Amino acid sequence: MFELLDQAFEVMIANLDAEQEAVRLDAAVEAEQRINAMRDQLRLKHWRSIEGGDYNVRSGLVYHDLFSSCEKVGDHLINVSEALAGEL
């Protein structure tokens, strides 16, 4: 997840440095989709681990908050690129 966020940050920074007509919204959308897919995979694995009793629920809540918060960062990153492209 952190690697995907790093990639999304790189896209956003490149878009910040670009002129409005050169903003790569497609790359930002692709990065956001990869982050969302990772979140979905982690969530599914997380629920299966809780159901299987692999760890306690409190630890699971912290883990869930961590990957959910990372996904929210990805949302903010794409919002910046959308704003730069004039899409917001």
C-alpha cells in the first residue's frame, strides 16, 4: 500500500509541476484504482483473518484504520490532480 501511495504522490507532484493542459489525469486515476484495489484485497483478507480468529479484534481495528486511512490519502492525491486539470 505504501509503495502505491508513493507512486500516486509522484504522479501528483509531476502534475503540480506541469502546465494545466499537460496534467496526466489518466495516470492519477490509474494510481487511485490500484490503491482502491489494494484496499479491497486487504479488507477481504482482514475480515477472513478476524473470522478465523487469527488475531484479536482490537488489533484488527487498528490495522483496518491504517489501510483505510492510506486509501483516503490516495483520494486526496487524486483530488489535487483533478483540481489541477480543472475537473473539480
